[in-house]
Amino acid sequence: MLTSGTQGTIVQSKSTFASRTRRHLVAWLIIIFLLPLSLATAIPFIWMYISSFKTPMEIIAREITWWPADAQWNNYSKVWIQGEIGRAYINSVWIAFFSVGLSVFTSAMCGFLFAKKKFWGKNFLFIFILSTLMVPYLAIFIPSFFLYVRVLDLKDTYLALILPGIFTPFGILITRQFLHSIPNELIDSATVDGAGDWKVFFYIIMPLAKPVMAAIAILQFINAFNEFLWPLVMLDDKDKFTLPLELRFIIAAQYSHPARILSGGTMALTPIVIFFLIFQRHIVRGISLTGLKG
């Protein structure tokens, strides 16, 4: 005969099993729902990668073929040499590097001020910064152009491509939200021990904010690396062109050879895909840790 304690254990184990089964069922239903959407998103990219090895006739043929009859490896070599992809890669990477470094630093510093410091007009200034997120990019494009060309005289310089990316309202927002989770007592104890604001920022805030700083860095790198319109109007010297600008000239030069255009797109997209796949968990973790505190 079962005791009351044994009966309770059996009921609890059944309840745990039922709960686990429900969670697994919900997870599988979500996967089944998202799988077709994922395939619909991935198929164009897969087709681009495969078609970059085809001949022009295979691409424009009425019957769609997935695999090339004879892989055309020279599509990549032709585009690499003609488009000077290597130089464009270097320009894009180092511009993105400086833009990312400065934007991460300013986001962390402003997030620290808005989360842990008290000063006059703090809330108004923060709301003003957030309001810039609602301003369309094209609405400030022409004023920005005149500012950098007529006032700052930065036409055809790398600095003109780096400066617009050093301030990110979204980065300030998620950094501020994340720093609200850091106890004020930790900062107060450091202040009592004689640490100034800069020491608190560099030795306490920045080490603790690494997850959200990593998310800002990754998102900012992708945006800076893929920027097209601003470099297009600011740069005149072909030696300074970034990768998106070189792809524009590849499209113009190879309009009769679509496989080479796809080869250029593949070479531009592959580093971003690899970069995102490696660091995607940092993006999710950094944003998820921001919380919803005001």
C-alpha cells in the first residue's frame, strides 16, 4: 500500500513529465511554423551562392537549374581583379573598425551618465536623444551633406565616413537600460574608496557592460560595413571607395554577365554572414540583458 509521501512523489513526477511534454510540444510547433519562413528567407541567398558559378546562359534560361553544369571559378577571379575587391575590403573594414570603437565608447559613457548620474535636464536630454530615432535618415541627409562639405570641409575624406557613426541613440538606450541593473551600492563603495568618475567608468562600468557593448559593436559594424548612400556622395577618389561602392561599379561593368555580379555580391555578403553567425549569441544576450527598467 502506497504511503501519502509516495503518492505525492508520483503525482509530482507526473506533473513534471506533463509540463516537460507541453514545453517540448510548443517548441516543436514553433520550429515547424518557423521552418518554412526560414527556408523562404534562405533560398534566395543559396541561389545567389550557387548561381555565382554558372554561365550567363544558365542564369537567364527559362528553366531554373540549381547546380551549374560546369562551375565557372573564373567569375570570382575576374571580379576580384577588375573591381579591386581587396582594396575595397580594407577600406570598409578599417572605417567600420574606427566607427565601432568610437560608437561603443560614446554609448557606454552616455549610458553611464543617464543611468547613474543626476544632472539638470537629464530626462529632457535623454528624450531628445531618443526622438532622433524617429527622424528618417533621408530627412537629415542633405543638411548633413552641407555640414560635412561646406562647414567641416571633409569632402572625399575617411573622416567624413567615420564621424556620423560615432553617436548611436539606440546604443545609448540599451546601455542605459542595462546599467540600471548594476547596484548603486557598487559605485558608491568605489567612490568612498576614492575612485573618481573616470575610474568608476573604466574599472567598473565597462567590464560589467561587456555583453551590451558587444551587441552594439556587432550591429554597428554591420551597419558601417554595408553603408552605401553616404560614401557614394562623400567620396570621389576611387582608391577610397568602400566595398558597396565597388559593387556598384561591378554591376555597371558586368551588366551583361550576371554570374559575375552575383560573384561580387557573394564576396561582399560572405564576411557579414560569417561574422553574424559567430557573434549572433552576443547580440541576443546583450539586448536581452537590457531589461525594461526605466
